[in-house]
Amino acid sequence: MLRKLGVGSTWTFSRIAGLAGLGFAILIASTNAFLVPAGLPHTGAETNDVVQFFTTQQNTVGLASALAPIAWVLATLFGAGAVSVLWRSDREHGTAWSLVGFAGVIMQNVTFTGVMATRLALASTTAQDSSTIAGLWALHNALFVFNGTFLALAMTGLSISGRRDGLIRRWHSGIGLLAAALQFGSAVLSPLAIDDPGTVSLLGLVGWLIWVVWIVAYSITLIRLTSVPIQAIPNNRRTGPVESHRQADLPDGQRRHPAQQRVEPPESAQA
């Protein structure tokens, strides 16, 4: 019975998803940590700077591209784990915000596949073919700025669902929605100023940094779901689990996620 409830199981899916989320955050942060100092051109950079980087840093681009599939797998596991925890609450509320968030995670994976594919293509294009490089770089920029749309969806959906479920705290949901607004604003405005993004790029950068903090905090929350001992919940055939009715009588702000509850055994068991 305890095994069915997940008690004593170290590698629950929520913990795997949380570890995957941490791995994803570490991977994307470390990848950018060596790409940017290496001279990765910013959106709107001159063609000469693009040619210089992709003809001299082919090994760097190749290494980043090799790590990218690992990041996409980790992001998918994180999103799926969050949905597995939040879906029941969404159904009770008649919503599907967690699915909105998961759709955002999947779409950002797809969009960034295009970003990495164009970087690989740029690294394998000869320096003399400047017109091809200019075209590939324009495609790269378009995919890169639109990716903010899907990061915004991911943070919006999982922040709203996580807050309504009681899984995450108010500040955590708040920074997620703030970062989502910054990312979405950048995605909307960047195409209007793609040759000289300026402040628009700064909005996207701040939103991205908050996104990393947000996903780290969310991942830790998923990991900690298994850190509190969970005991068997007494069940009444007519009314269902006793604790679920107690929780149903509380306001949303006072409910705790089931995995964070410590349920006392029935009086008969205590005797």
C-alpha cells in the first residue's frame, strides 16, 4: 500500500522532473557563459561580426550544439513533471493552465532547435558566401526573438497553475509573471527594431535571467515534494479521503499541496 502511495520511493517522477529542471538551468546558463565571452554576436549585429565569429569559433558552436539536445530533453521532463503534479488541481478548477505552460516548454524547444540549426549552418558556411550568411543570420534573429513568446507561455501557465494549487509561493508566481511580461514584450517589439534592438534586447535579457531563477526555484519545489513523509490517508468508501474534505473547506490560500501535508493516522491505528 505504501509503495502505491509513493512512500519510501526516492526517485518519484516529481523528483526526477525537479532534477531535470535544475540540469536544464545549469546547462543553458553554462552554455551562454562560454558563448558570450567567445563573441557570440547580438541580435542586429553587423554581417562582418557574424562572419568573424562563425568562421573562427566553429568548435565552440559545435560544442554548444551538441549539448542542446540534452537541454531539450531535460526541459521536457521538467514540464511533464510539473503537469503531473498540477493537473488534478487544474481539473478541479475547470482550467488547464499547466498544459498551457507545458505547451510553452515544448514550443520553446522546437523554436530553439531552429536557432541552433541556423548557428550550425552559419558555422559550416564559407566566409566568402556573405549573402548566405546574412540570410541565415536574419533567420536566426527572427527565431531567437520569437522564442520569448513560448518562454512567456511556459512561465504564465505554470505560475498560475502552481499558485492556485498551492505548490509555489506568491513571490515565485509573481516573478514568473513579470518575466513572462518582459519576454512577451521583447518578442512583440523586437521585430519592429530588429536592426537596432537596444532597450528591447535589455527587456529580453532581464526576462531571461528571471526565467533561470524561476525554473531553479520551481525545480527545487518539485524535488522537495518527496522530502516530507507521507502517511496513508484514511479513506471512507462513501466520502472519499478524509483529508481531502478537510482541505476543501479551507480557502485556496490556506491549502497545502498533498505532497507537502503530513496526515496523522486514524485513532484506531494510534491505539
